[in-house]
Amino acid sequence: MNQNFIILGFSLGAVAVAGILQSVKLGTDPFIAPFIGRWSDEKFGRIPLLLFAFTLGAILLAVIPLTLPFPLFLILIFAFQLVATIFITASDSLAADAATGPASVKMMTYYTLFVDLGSALGPLISFFILDFIGIRFLYWFTSLLLIIAFIYWLREYLLQKNHRQTETHSLL
């Protein structure tokens, strides 16, 4: 099986393609993240943006492991990288919103600790799970986890919205 791709006349291995994709994400994040942050501040709000990311992320994780033409696969990977930027920006903003008062340093320390722990343990756990269920099912299982997280955050959003409406009515 050929593991090389021909792009613009250059033969690239899968690792080189992955490196290029990752460098594009890291290179565009400083420009895309502030735009997403302004979106969450002004137009949509943080939780609706997070709900959008959960939805699109779940769809992309369900589709990416299918056998697709290489150009379509690359487009889906770029889309998922955009979703990852939305996740990071919305999550960081929600954590900063929650970190108020005298416990703000403690809250941000715990948030950073758990994000770093997830970044370290996530790939390791996935590596072990791969032996049992395979890569396709790992993507689909992760998609299912995003759907579960979507349901939780949708419930949270609706509760907050209902609470705000109740406060508004009580003030009248």
C-alpha cells in the first residue's frame, strides 16, 4: 500500500502531510482565535458557539474515518482544526468568565491543570483503546462523547436562559 501522496509534483509521506496540517493550524490560530473570541463576545455568546463546535465536531469525527477522496479528507481535517480552535477559544473564555472573585487564580490553575492532563493522557488512552476497537470506532466513540457533551451544555444553556427570563419577569 502506497503511503505517499503527490501534491504539486512533490511526493509527501503521511507524516509530512500531518506536519503540514498541524503547522497550518498553529500558524492560523493567532488570526482566527481573536475573530472567534469577538464572535462569542458580541453576536452569539460563548455557550451557543460551544454548542456549534460540539455539533460540527461530532459530525466531522463521524465522517473523517470513512473512505474518502484525499482532497475531501484534507478539507474535513482543516474544518476539524477550525472546530478545535473554536473549542479552545470558547472553553478558555468560559473558564475566564467562571473565574471571578478571590478564587479566580485557583479556578484558572485547576482549568489549566485539567486541560494539560487531558492533552497528555488523551492520546495515551486513545492508543490503548485502538487495540480493542480500531481507529474508526475510536472516531465514532469520540463523536458520541461530543454528542453527550452537547446535550449537557444545551441543558445548561437552556437552564441559564430560563433563569435569566425568570429574573427579568420578577423585576417587572
